[in-house]
Amino acid sequence: QVQLVESGGGLVQPGGSLRLSCAASGFTFSTYAMNWFRQAPEKERELVARITYAGSPTNYADSVKGRFTISRDNAKNTVYLQMNNLKPEDTGVYYCNSRVGGRPYWGQGTQVTVSS
């Protein structure tokens, strides 16, 4: 079965960095685009970054451009989100996502809290 497992979240001070990982299994990872979403408290889930199956092009929400970088390692079936210069408004649960077989799949999410 399709499975996405996020890790790497935690508590960080403003200006700090985190790298999130999403380990994928149950599908041909290298042929699918991957996405990172986040959901802040009392806000709707929003797309943060996406990456094509080949690794390029990538796309980012305006709010994270220049600070976040999405990448993938197809040999490891893993997609990453490097988050630099974190801001309190980046706080939320971050989810890995892909559309496989015509339906979306989601990981369980990993909490990112940016606070001094």
C-alpha cells in the first residue's frame, strides 16, 4: 500500500533551520511528482512546495520562496524540504503528499513550531 512518512519537525527559534524528510513506499516513487503542504492552527492546508518526478522544475508558495528548498532522492524514495530562516508564521503541521492512481495520499504530518 502507498505510505508516506514524514519526519524532522520540531521546535526551532526564528531564523533557524529544519530539514523535513518524507519516506515513500508502495508505489513507483521516481515517476510521481511530490508535494509538501502545511496547515497552521485554525487555517486551511496550503501548498508549500512541489517537485516533479525528475526533480525539476520545482515550485514554491510566495511566502517561502528563497527560504525553502524541495528536493528528492529517487534512489532513497525520499523527498526533502529544507527550511531556512524560519519565521513564526511557518508554524504548522507539514504533510507530504502525492497523487497516485488518481487519488491523493498523505503522510501523518510532522509538527514544526517556530517560537522564541
